[in-house]
Amino acid sequence: MFDTNGDTGAVDLEHAPALLTVKQTCATLNVSRNTVYNMIGSGKLERVKFGRAARIRTDSVARLLAQ
């Protein structure tokens, strides 16, 4: 398993898997679920879909944080 930051559920991006859940992305960016989906819609975050499940590319979260 990968490291999270305490009880917040935020992910240590250096040791994270290639894909994050929406919940993990919310905790890492400290934003709401709606904000994550808005960022996906605007192209700021890259989403991969597996049927109904959505995962966020870890590298797109890291790029967003680096800005």
C-alpha cells in the first residue's frame, strides 16, 4: 500500500500508484468532489474510466500542484 498523510487521506505522490480515486484526489488537493469533476471537465486533471469507475492520473495531480 502507499503512504497517506495522516487521517486526511491525502496521498504522498512520490510513492502513489499511477491512478488515484476521486476521494484520494479530493484529499490530496484539499478540494471537494465537485471541484475535482470540474477540473476533469476543464482539462486540468486527466481521468481514466473503467466502466462506471473513474480514476485520476497521479501525474496530472502532480502537474497541477506544481503550477
